[in-house]
Amino acid sequence: MSAPSHDMQSDSRTVPSSVDVVIVGAGLSGMYMLHKLREMHLSAVVFEAGTDVGGTWYWNRYPGARVDVESLAYSYSFSEELEQEYEWQERYPTQPEILRYAQHVADRFDLRRDIFFRTRVTAAMYGEDGRTWLVRTEHGDAVTARFFVMATGCLSSSKLPEIPGLDRFKGATYHTAHWPHEGVDFTGMRVGIIGTGSSGVQSIPVIAAQAADLTVFQRTPAYSLPARNRRLRPDEIADMKANYRAFRKAQKESGFGLPTPIATKSALEVSEEERNAAFEQAWESGSLVNLLTAYVDLAIDQKANDTAKRFIHSKIHQIVKDPQTAAGLCPEYPVGTKRPCLDTDYYETYNRENVHLVNLRRTPILEIAEKGIRTSDKEYAFDAIVYATGFDAMTGALTNVDIRGRGGISLKETWHAGPRTYLGISSAGFPNMFMITGPGSPSVLSNMMVSIEQHVDWVIDAIEHLDHHGLTTIEPTGQAQEAWVDHVNLIASYTLYPKANSWYMGANVPGKPRVFMPYAGGVGEYRKKCDEIAAQGYEGFALSP
Ligand code: NA7
């Protein structure tokens, strides 16, 4: 895999001392935010730790990395020209293809001139006297800004496992979210991989095909559907391009940011034959939402959900020849309550003679040793270890920056018992700070592109509103924020989501409070609420002159 051409650029520009808006992160949300601010003739600067744009798709270069939303839907809708001119190649694009898209957007809208790469933001402090944010970077830059936007992504603060001896291993180690730009050749190697979330599920078949031997260390199995990825046909691209406006409207009004037929029946009111036929259709379609939305009650009723679980278990047992391995790959938590995966030959890979599954529930890892991984059962020797162990999701990237609001209060400390936001966009005590797809918004439960555009558009409208009315600050009231947090919790409590130990719940990070972080009411409903709040003069926000 070749590194992006912009990697080698050196940056000799001077960071401005004062701008209207500081944006942290040049991923898909930071890029769009910058573009919109320019359209408003506001000055903005973006700080990005990587050497190029792309965010998630810049960092996650592991073998087999793909998005699990179809390319024609996982794309910006703000520019019809961009929609029409861009040629997606695959149904589910690979990481390099999405990165190329991000780079194309950066070129097309000349975004890089306001982005400072290789620059991590370390702190941001709100000054009540000047009503401005002072943002500091690792290089000692200090910029004041009227508005401060954290466009840092939901899955960007990567996580190593809490296992003793991580630095003892003498072979090569890799984390899926920090993959070397030049790629890794595992030919002839004995490889161990820890983690079977999306990153593990996508990379395991590719590594298995290359390595001499691959041992998968699994703590919790994933539900995974075959992606049935393929090259896009010219006729379907043309069809989408001819109908993009109607499709985008449907995306915005849908539950997951992806138009799907609205289910009308309970999974429990139909015969087993009818149900299995519907599940089979979803399985064949290569679309997660088709499965998750096949019946009205899969996300809210345990018995209904059990029917989908049994269906997937039967598929795993059909595909995986060794019954013990198949049983080990069958999850017990409700389908969809941890992020399900889309794969290419994942379960099939366990039929290869060079692939072995280690069930960590039975034989936990005790330590990483000089030569490999030691479980309660034995020591495995490896040439390389891959950590596919995920992220401090949704809050990690926000609390990693020392953000201080009114009176010097720290965001990290304020959120010690879980994130508290109004609409997932802003937090009381932090005036003029916005989060793009923050906790309390649909974010990771949606097609991120739809949620990113909605948040950026809403924030842009809010800034425009302030400027138009001669106002200087916007900040949620504590009361509105508490009501929103309660609403997010209430919606989650109607669902099965809290039943799994997922990163949605913060359960993958020891000590992190167990709170269901995304808003589960659907992007269409959420958008309506956000629009109503804006239309009521930003109800629940204090606006000050
Ligand atoms: P995930 O989905 O958080 O997966 C991480 C995996 O690593 C998961 O199977 C974890 O098991 C496992 N893990 C984490 N820590 C350990 C330790 N200490 N021991 C053993 N196993 C461990 O991250 P991904 O990168 O795969 O995917 C993130 C999202 O990106 C994905 O959901 C898509 O939205 C795209 P656990 O389940 O915690 O028992």
C-alpha cells in the first residue's frame, strides 16, 4: 500500500494567532466544516495529527479495511458536482478508495491550505472575559477563536489491551488503527491476532491467506454477515446519479441514514418458514440494515431478537466445518447490540488448516511474553502480534484534549460519570464549543456521512444565527442538557442495546462509566428535533449578546 502523496510535504506556514473557528481533525467532518465556514467567509484553521486528510480512513489501513455502508451512500451530498463527477469502484469501498475520495475532496475544494498537519491539539481553554477559546497545539502554537469545533471522530482514540507484558514481545506488533503506510507482508510468519470486532473480522481472512499460521484470540464473538462486495455496475451508478436528490432525502429521513423498507410485522407473528426466508434474503443481500430492520421488534424484544440469533448461529454452523470452532464463533448477546460486522470469507477462514481459534472466555490471556502470548492453557509462539482491540469510543478523543470551559472546568472531569451533552452537539459550561457527532447524537448508529453533514449544517446555521442577531455565545442550559441525557437514556432503555458489553456502553474500557452513548431514536427523528430546536430560537440554549 503506498503512502498518500501529501505525506512528504513539509509545513513551513505560520499558524494564525486568531481566527473565527478552530477545528480539530481533518477527517470527513472537519473537512466539510471547513468548507462550509469558507462559504460563510469566516476564517478557520484545522489542526490534524496525521499527515493528510481522511481521519478514520487515514489511520485504519489494516488489510481488508472497508466501510460497511455502500459507497454511493457513504459520500458527501453537499455538492451535486462532486456527486456526479466522482466514480466509485466498489460496492463497499476499501480504505484506500475512501482515502482517495477524501483526498479528491480536499483537492477539489482546496481545503489543505487551512489545514495544519502533524499537529495535535493538546488543550483548549475558554476565556470568559474575551468570550474566546484559546487553543494550544503540541508545537506550542496558540490560537484564539470565537468558536471551537471538535471534529475528532467517534472511533479515533485507539486502545491496546490491558494485558501485562505488552512491551516484552520481541517480534513485530501492529495495531489495526495505526497500520504502517507501506503495508505489512506476513508471508511465512506465525501471527497472533487479538480482537474480533470489525477490524479483526475484516483483517483475519486477508492475514490468514498470507501468513504461515494465524491464531485468533477471541474474547467475544461478533455477528457478521457476508458483504457480497463486488465492483459497481455502470448502470447502477448511472441510476443513482440520476436519482441522487430523492435518495439523499430518504437517507435524511431514515433511521440509520440508509433508506430501507419500513418493517410492519413482529418477528414473532410470522411462521418460522416466513421469518427464515426474510432473514435469508437479508443475509444474501449483504446489507446489515436489511437484517436489523427486517422486523419491527428485533432491537427491542429479546424473543424476537432470539430468532435472528438462531438464524445466524445456524449459518455459522453451516459454514464452519469443525463443530467446536463453530460453537465458539456463535455470540450469545442479542444481535445488533454490539456493532455487527460485514465480512468477506470470515467464517470460511476458520476452515483453513493454518487458522486456529482460541476462546479467551475459557483460557484467558495471562501475559504477552518474549516469544508470544501466554494463556491459562499454554504459550503460543509468534513472529508478529496484531492488536485489533478497538477504541476508547465516542468520548476518548474528546477527553484526551485538556478542554476547559467556563470557570476552568474540565470536560474530562465534568464527564467522569459519563458524557453529558445537549443533542450530542454541545455541553453545558462549554460555550461556543461544538462536537461533530458527539455522544448523545445518532453518530455510530448511523451512516456517518449523513450524521456528519447534519451536524455541520446545524452548527453552521447556529453560528450564522448568532452573527445575524449580534449575539456572541451559545451554550446549552443545564436543564435542557439533563432533559436530553434523560431522553437518550430513556430511548436506550426501550432497546436491547444495554444488554451487551459493547463500546456503545463504554464497556470495553476498564473503569469507563457504563452509559449507552449514542442516540437510538434514529437520524430522521433526531434531525426533526434539532430543526425544531433551531426554529424555536435555539430552545434549551442560552444565547448571549
Ligand atoms: P471493537 O469493535 O471495539 O473490537 C475490539 C475487539 O478487541 C473486540 O473483539 C474486543 O473484545 C477485543 N478486545 C479488546 N480488549 C481485549 C483484551 N484485553 N483481551 C482480549 N480481547 C480484547 O474495535 P474494532 O476496531 O474492531 O471496530 C471498531 C468499529 O470500527 C466497528 O464497530 C465499526 O463501527 C468500525 P470484547 O468484545 O471487548 O470482549
